[in-house]
Amino acid sequence: MKKPILSKPHIFLAAGGTGGHIFPAEALAIELISRGYRLSLLTDKRGIKLSKKISHLGAYAIKSGGVSGRGLLGKILSLISVFIGFIQALFLCIRLKPQIIVGFGGYACVPAMLAGLLCRINLVIHEQNAVLGRANRLFVSSAKKLAISYEKCSHVPNILDENIVFTGMPLRPSVLIEYKVKYPILDPKSKIILSVFGGSQGATVFSDVVPSALSKIEKSLRSRITVTHQSRPEDIEKTKIAYQNIGIDADVEDFFNDAPKRIASSHLVICRAGASTIAELSAIGRPAILVPYKYAVDDHQLLNAKAYEETGSGWLIKENDFTSLVLEQKLKSLFLNPGKLKAAQLASRKFGRREASNEIAKIIDELIETEVKLAGRQTI
């Protein structure tokens, strides 16, 4: 780890208001703080509520709005919000004078990145998905560096290869520490630990399909299965009853504070294919059945899942094909052939990247050092 920078440059982290954008920003913040940087987070009201670990450093709620999928009036109102947010961000840039703005995507980061362009502040972009997000596309040609989470990232315009850095996804320490946990032994008599993480979008399908699929498995195999199931609040009771009716011990909640530990203790995970989810799976090293959210913008979850499957780390089932019969057959083929799960687990560990925060911090260090050198030459 580098020694703290004595001059303590100021860095803005600009992120959309969802966990998929805020959590990588939090992970990078931890690394940057250790290097002596001062930080401010620019996000929306949702992001302020999520950013409990870094909001005390200076978090600012910036007005913004998305235009995709909205009618004419909705687009006009969103553009007005973006303009208001741009003025807010512009005043922050003038007052706090950041040396770099790191954008994590999401429409809430757009005003900050626009203000950075106007103020000629160095921009760095991080893309979490296997497809460059729409907000990031607006600024990637002007950014000094584009840090990507997948080796192949679609919708990247024709920019210099040297400006693209494959870093992976910045992850919280609570995730990274679980990499040390050994994959649980799976033999003909051992318990089979299955975890289901549906997330917030369309997660009802998991509550409908997973218990039904498990009910079709013969009792001798089913009796060995224990389940952790993250459910939508309104589905918790029916999901608990469904597992009780088939004799499966299941812990069903709407949120688990110890999700990384539960992933590490699992033989198999069933989940969506959001960027953070896949990054955590591969950082810990666990096989997964991935069911991409079919309404995800630019179908980015499908591309994420394909990248994971292509490495042998998991299995993709499209949501329209995710039926109890299809899932039952897949689960039986895996639980009765532990070698398949073990091979996928090893592939997942190989696929995972665990140094993203350090890699992005190095990019920032280098940009700051270059700026200092240029300033020194100009004063000679």
C-alpha cells in the first residue's frame, strides 16, 4: 500500500442511486482513504440512504432524472432535473476543486460528469457490466481512463486501447474475506446448501419456481437440502409455507446482512445476473444458476450471465425458460454429480478478480502524479 499523499487531493465519486453503483463506490472509497485522499460522493437521494459507509465524508444529493422509456412530458421534466443537478454539481466543483471525478454510471452521475467536463476536471469511468451503460457512454470519449469489469465490454466506442483497463469490480472487504473459506464438501450423505438471492427486481419468480422445483425431487435427495432464500417482503410468508410443505429447512428473509457468508457456505447459488452479484460470486468462488432479469436495460444481465457461463463458472437459464421442471432437472444433474459443481467452483475462483479497488486507485495515483509533473513544468 502506498504512503498517504501529503497534499490530500480531492476526489469526487459520482454514482447512480442503486446498490450496483453505490457499493463499488464504497469499496473504492475505502482504498482511496487509505492512500490519503479526500472524498465527496455525488449521488441522488436513494444513494445517500445507501451510502452509510462513506456519507460521513461528504455526500451530496444531486438532482437528476432518466429519460429512457419516458413520454415527452417525462423527458422534459427529467432534463430540467438534470440541469438543476448540473448547476448543483458545478458549484461543488468550483467550491471543492476536485482533481478527478470517478463516475460509476447511472443517470444520477450525469450532472456531476457534465460539470467535470465544463471545469476541465479529469474523468475516470468504471463500468460494472459487460455492456457499457448509457450514462457512461456519454462521457467515455472524454474520460482519461475506462475501467471495465469484464474483459469484453460491448458498446464501447472507438477509443484508445491504452485508455481501457480491465480491473474487475471494486468489492467490499466483507466479500473479499470470504475468498478464504473453503468450498463445502459434498458427498452422497452430506447436506446440500442452496442459496437463492432474487434481488428486488422481479424476484417473485424465484419464490414461485424454486420451491416447486424442489418438490419434484425425490425425497431421499430433497431431505438433504437446506435453503437460504432472499424474498420480496410480500412473498415471505407464502415462500416459507411452500418450503414447509415439502419438508425443506429454509431461512426466508427479505434481506441478509451476512449475504457474503451465506454465499461462501453454499454449494450452489441461484440468482439474478447483476454486475455486483456476479462479482461477489466470483470473488468468493461459487457456482451459480443465473436467471437474468429480462427487462434489464440493454439486456446487460444476459451479457453478464453469458460471460460467467462461458468460463464454466455457472449455468444460464433465461427467465422465460425458468420453469420448475427445467430447474428440477438442472438441480438433480448437479446434486447427483458433485464433480460438476466442484469444477464450476474452481472456474469461478479463477474468473473472479479481487484487486479492482487497488487497480483503480493506481490509475488515480498516476493521473494525479502526471498532473503534478505538468504543473511543475509550467512553473519553470
